[in-house]
Amino acid sequence: MKLETELANAVDRLQLEESTGNTLKMTVEELEDLLQQKSAELITAAQERQRCTAEMQKMKELKYDLETKLDELYIESFAE
């Protein structure tokens, strides 16, 4: 009788461990999916940031060119 009880308890523990293992496996898979999604979002954000940085640099260069041209026109107006 004692052996049967120990065997039944061992089977119960094994089933519990199997259930826990399956739950952990599903959780790991969900976390891996989330990690892939967030990685893709980070890549997209980095690309957008790079595009915005390039656009900002172009605007700074355009501003400098316009200010330089304005200064030249201002100086020319006094030369006349």
C-alpha cells in the first residue's frame, strides 16, 4: 500500500512538473515573439531617426546657405 501511495505521489509530481514545463515553454515562446517584435520596432525607429537626422542636416545646410546669401545681398546693397 505504501509503495502504491508513493508511486501515485510520484506520478502526480511528474504531471505537475510536466505541466509547469509546458507553461514555461509557452512563456518562453511568447517572450521570444515579443522580443522579435520589439527588435523590429527598434530597427524601424532607428531608421526613422536616421532619416530625420539627415533631413535636419539638410535643413541646417539650407539655412546656412540662405543666411550667407542674405548677408551677401545685404553687403551688396551698401556697395551700391
